[in-house]
Amino acid sequence: MNSLYPYIDLHCDTLGLARRQKKRTLLELQGTMTDVKKLRAGGCLAQCFAIFLPSKDRIKKPESDYPGDEAYIAALHEIFLNTERECGDIFAAVRSAQDLSALEGSGKVGGILTMEDGRAVNGSFENLKRFYDMGVRILALLWNHANCFGAPNSADPAVMNSGLTAFGKEAVAYMEELGMGIDVSHLSDGGFWDVVQLAKKPFFATHSNCRALNPHPRSMTDEMIRALADKGGVMGVNFCPAFLDGDVSRTDATIDAIASQLRHRINIGGLECAAVGTDFDGIDGDLEIPDASCMPRLFEELSRRGFTADELEHIAHKNCKRVLNDMLG
């Protein structure tokens, strides 16, 4: 590994691309931002791989080969398991705090299975337990459409202020009992404040930015950042150009803009809330950090911009390890 700062990335969408390419594993993919080889080259300690459920509009397109949520989840899960079975010399699945600890000095990239959009839970605690037993360790309650947990971020105040459903509120406690992390990225503001009120453990905003710098409703207000930090949670910086600054139409993602996002969350929530959540393979544009192999460049450039070694260690892995260990037990 080639980085002074082994890092944990809280979100990528690579599993879906591996399925589209008909790959058995995540070892080496064509034209993706992330695969196991790129992660090793970039010094990744652990990568969160999301089972992202495509929107219903997308899967209704004539060219779609979508087999339904359950079959899709099973297919992406199988790719993750195949990577664990067939690439065990360089890849290790992380399902426990012991698994996370074992990565240190092993030369292996850790893989943490997550899920983005809880619609397949379908209001069932049995489904939550089933996904946990499959290895899912973080669940983004929402994507961009309402589901059994609540409402998404929205420019419509009525939607944005909507809280969690009755099931969503009960699910917070059950997920914490299971050891499944709660991810509030994409959630409505009302749903976020319900999580703050109900959560007993730190939770995640795996790939979210600061609304003070970026007006998109996906981004988090300073008040939300403070509340997340007060709960001991972490907030992964998203590299998507539209979420970085005041220009939501921009198509380039610079290290300067990423640095500003990191500095702002540290200034508002403290050092222990800042983390990385690239959203690789879920974003596009002209990215100054174009893929996982280039991540050492990020930490080198942040250092040149005045971030201290201690700050970079917390951003890269210390904060995420603390929250993951608390969650995994």
C-alpha cells in the first residue's frame, strides 16, 4: 500500500457496475473508479460497498435488465462473497470489530457491505435481520424516494420536514441492537432530527456535504453537523461536483473544494466528525481525485494546504474506526 494515511471510504456504488459488467468479483473492473486493485494501490484500509437499489424510474426503462429487488440484492451479495472467497489473499470482509482490527498490517483491503435505500426492508424487522445476517453493516434508510422508513431530502418543505414513519422510529432501536449502522445520507431533515432524538449510538452520514457551502438539500446544515457530532457520529465528504460548493451545476471536483468541505465540518462539529465518503462509481465529472488509486494525492495535497498529520489520521481512518467499533461491538 502506497499511502501514509490508510483510509476508510464510507460509500461507493461499485457492486452494481460489477454486475453490469458480468464480473464474478471486485478484483479488477473495466473503467470503474473502484476495484480491489485500485483500492490497494491507493492505500485503502476498508471500503464500504453499497448494494444500491436503482430507482423505479430507471428500472422501468426498456433497456433495463433489472430482475427485481430480491434477485438484485442476491446478485450483488454474491459478487461480494465471491471476492471474499476468491481474493482472500488481498481482500477480507469486515463483519465484526475483530475483523476490522485484523486488517492492521495484513496488507488486505477490508470490504464492508452496506445498503443504500431501505425500500427492500418493506417494513419488516425480519428483513432487517435477514440483511444483517447477509453481512450488511450500514443501511442508508432512504435514497431519493419515500419508503417504509420515511421521506427523502427534498426542495418541497412538506416533504423535507417529514419525520420517520412509526416503523422507521422502531427500526432505529432494532438496528442498534443488531449492530447495523444507521446512515442518514439522503434522509429528510425531519427524519434526521428523529434519528438524533432516538439514536443511542453514533450514526453515519456516509456521503454528505455541508449546506453552508452547498445549497443542495442533500447537504447538512451546521445545526445538523453539530447534532451528528454530539452523538459521536461521522460525516463522509462526498466528491460529487454538484455537492461541493455554491454552484450545483459545476462538473469538476477539485481538492480545494474537498478541503473546504472537510475544514468546515471540522470547524463546526470538531475533528472527530470528519471522514471520507467518496461516492465513487455513483458520481461523474472532471474529478481531481478520479479513482481510488489516486487517494494518496488527496492526503498529500491536504497536508500542503495546512491539515496536520493528526487531522489527516482522524479524517482517513481514526474517526471511522471509532464509530465502526462502537457499532460492531
